[in-house]
Amino acid sequence: MSAQCFRIDASDNVATLLEDIDAGAEVQVRGESMPFSLCATDAIKTGHKIALRPLTPGALIVKYGFPIGEATQSIAQGEWVHLHNCRSLYDARSSNLDIDSGSRKETRYV
């Protein structure tokens, strides 16, 4: 049985994982648009984003039908979309979050 992710709007180029997956897992894309499947290139945790198509550096990350971020490097279809390969368009502070925990990185002054 394959894993599932949910595409919120037909114009979205990312979808949200509904369960943890391993690299190489087949993922069924559900939601707004014709269902299809893709292969995950990375292990991805529940609630995180997966690329539905290849994205070039500077490409907008679209979720909810609106741009939420910008790719900072090439992102392959099936790749985990997160802080290591995109930046937020919501708030500059979110680009300074820890990739694993999502918590704010401490800035130390000497």
C-alpha cells in the first residue's frame, strides 16, 4: 500500500504528507486535481511538503493556491520541500529556523 499526500489547490506545486514516508516510497497525491502518484526521493515526516514537479532556483512554492516560498536551489519531483531548499515569503524570521525541529536558532553574541 502506498503513502498519501494532499494537494489543497489545483495550482499547488507541493502537497502535504499525511504520514511519515521513507525515500523511495510511492506516494498517492489526493485532493484538488486528478489523482496521481510519484516516488519520494527523501524520507519526509507527516505534515511536511513534497514537490509535485521539478522546481528551479527562484521558482515560487505554491500551496493553498498562493505562493508561500521560493526555491533556493533545484528541487526534484518527490523531494522534501523545507528550510534547506526554500525560503519563506511570509516572514524573514522563518528562514532562521532549525531544519529538524522548526524552532528558532539561537544567535550567540560574544
